Amino acid sequence: MCKFVGRSDSVNELIKIIEEDFDRVKLKIQSIEGPAGIGKSTLFDHCIKQEQLDEKSFLVLRIDGNSSQSKDPVDIICDLLLSAKAYPIQNKQAGQIFPYTTNMIKYYKDFQSELLKEYEKKNPNEDSEKFINSINRLVSIGKGINSIFPKTAEYINAENMETQFSDLKTPIQDLTILAMETVGFIQKLTLTSDKLSMRNQFRLNPLIPLSQSLFNDLSAILDKPIEKSKPSPSKIKGIDRLLLVIDDYEALQPIISDFLTQNFLKSLKNAGFLSTVVIIGRDSLTATSVDWNQYFDNNMCDPIVLQNLSKKEVLELSSKFGILEVDQQEKIWNETNGYPYYIQLWKEEAQSGGLSSVKLKQFYNRTTRWMTKIQKEWLESIVFLDTIDVQTIGDMGLKNPQEVKNWFQDEGSIRDPNANPFKFRAFVKSRILEHIKNSDPTLYKNNLKQAKFAISKSNELNEELSSL
């Protein structure tokens, strides 16, 4: 039985964007936006299943920030290759489908290994893991590795790494833009003739050769080879369009944003094949970077912004889950605020008699996966409060209570949108408290004690104000 309810307008809109003919452009970019648990990924998966897009003329590539653990943009590209789906390429390895990209990744890994060996030789007492993380950060924002790790330097100054990162977001040079907007530009300059020149490319901007290699592979299998003089994969019959899906974009944005906006997507604008890019995330896509409007204004479709389900839809979904008692359905509506993910969890709890420690941990990780370490600390403190305001936050012992309040106000997936003053969503609050109680009893005990003090002090203040 299908468990998908509502969203008919959004479903039809997304299918139309993916399948309809393009209007004077080679690239369309569609975002699906909304808070965590609202059903963004479920909506897309429903469309894929309903239309069987991976059995039509599409080559589907998909990455998910929720499942990817790597901070290395090259590893993310590897995941993208391994995700390839299309009926004509069943049982084929990524190396067979994407030979250019596979070889380029191998060359890059060799280059990275050389840098690590040099670093360890020059800095035997330094943390090599920090060095690799720094390289990954450099690659993710598309700047030259050699600008900070010169092979000719007598020593590599690890202390200067962090201070120079602020300069790495400068606009891409004209040469870089020309390289990505002119098909085959790098090849015409004969920069890819051997491993030495590839290393020079990596130092200039590692994302350029990686992006160009992926574009070359896609051109060969969906349209025709960029360079007829070099061996390349053959055109694969039955597929001629690219569907690129980036799920949980807020988790992947720091890693691959520049790869997309400064490199790869620019190539797709001038490709010989059609491409649709679907980006699924909490935030407005255009708010994540000025690059989207600057470079892709003519390619951007109106965002699909999901809202919580109506009460009628919640009751219908509850019935499909086998929950038929009226009082239980009302409880689901009151606790979940119409969030499909919470309804799913509510059903699982009802069937199993409660959530296990493992399930609670999974819920906590999903709820906080985009939060920084300090934001998680804020969450684990203020979740004990009845109401969230500057006074109660300060009484919990947190610094900068106004900053914490502003953060909570913007966290739509944990804040009850109907509460005034601010409160946690009841469903989220109860599960996070239970997780803290199970995972760290001491923290639970201390924060509960502090919260009782903060609440008592707030009540006293309210009584004084009401007596005036």
C-alpha cells in the first residue's frame, strides 16, 4: 500500500520540471526546500518511483549528505560515480562508465599521497590528519594547493594554514571561468598530456581537472566525445539526459559548493546534452551562495517549498499506517505538527512499545546533523526549558543568550511554529530529552537541575510583573 499522502501539486510540478522539454537552455536547476522531516526526499523518491525515471532516457546520479561521512570532495565525487543508475548501464563498474574521472581521481590521490609524505618528512611532529583536512578544504573551495603547500618550500608552515583560509574565497580568476565555460579548453592547452601536467593542474585548482573529466565522460556517454583523437567511453544507447540529485545539501554545501557553482554546472550550461539538477535542502538555495543567482539565474526554476501536512492529510496518513483510533490520530496530529517523518517515528514507537536507545540516537543525529558543536551544546541545555527567551537562556548559564535565542528562532525543525513565547516542538523535545537521559545521565541530571532554577526564576519574575 502506498504511504504517500498529499503534495499532489508539488509532485506534478517536479515531474513536469524533470520530464518536459527544455526552453532554450541545456541546464535546469530545481530546488526542493523545507525544514528537516517535512518530506523533501520522500517527495522526490515518490516521483522517481511513480515515473520510473531510471528506466527511461535518464542517467541518474545522486549523492546524499545524510549518508556521506567524508569531508573530502574527491570522495564525494567518487560516491557520485558509484550512484549511477540507468537501465542500459546495469552491472557496469564506475571505471567502465567514467574512465576519465576514475583516472583523474587516481592521479589526485597519488598527488595527495605525495604531499602527505613531504609534509610528514618536513614536519615529523605535526598532525598529518590536520594537513589532509586542510588539503580537503582547499580542494572544496577550488583554490590552488601549491599556494599554501609549495613543493619548493624548505618547510611547510602549518600555523599559517588557518590564517590564509580567509583569502581562499576570492572570485575565481578569468582563466578558471573561461576554462569551465569553453568546452575542451584545458585539453586545447594540452595540459593533460601526462601525470606531471596533471599535478600542475591540481596545484592551480584541483576542481578544474576533476570537473572537466566528469564532463568529458558524461558528454561521451550521453552525446559524443569531446576529443575524438583520444580514447573515450562510447555513446550509450537509450540514455541522453542527466538527472543529478543532491540530497541534504546543507551537509554537502561546505564540501562541494564550489565544485558545483564555479566548475561543473557551468560546463553543463554549454553541454551537448540536457541536464536537470535537483537540490534538496532545508534552506533557500539562492540564500546559500550568491553564485546561484550570479551564474545560473536563467537556469533556476521556482523552488518547491514544502509545508507541513494539513490535519486531514495527517489523519489520512495515520490511517494508512494502520492507526485507526480517533484519540490516537488526534494525539499524532498534536505531537507531530504535520511532519511526515515524525508521523513515521510515532508509528514505529506505537508498534514497538517505545523507541530504543539506538532509535533515539538516530533521531538525535538526524535532528542535529547540520548543527555545529556549540549549537548542539545549546540544544542540550535549552531543551530542558518550558519557554525559550533571553532570560531563561541566561539562567541556564549559557553565554550570549540573545545569540542562542536568534539561533533557536531560525531552527524551524525544532521550534514549535505556533507557540508564543518560543517553545520546542513537543515531539522533538520529548525524544531529545529521552536520548540525553539514556546517553549521558550526569548531563541530564545537571541540566534538569539548572532548568528548574531557571524556570523558577522566570516564574518569580512573571509574578512580580503581574502584580505591578
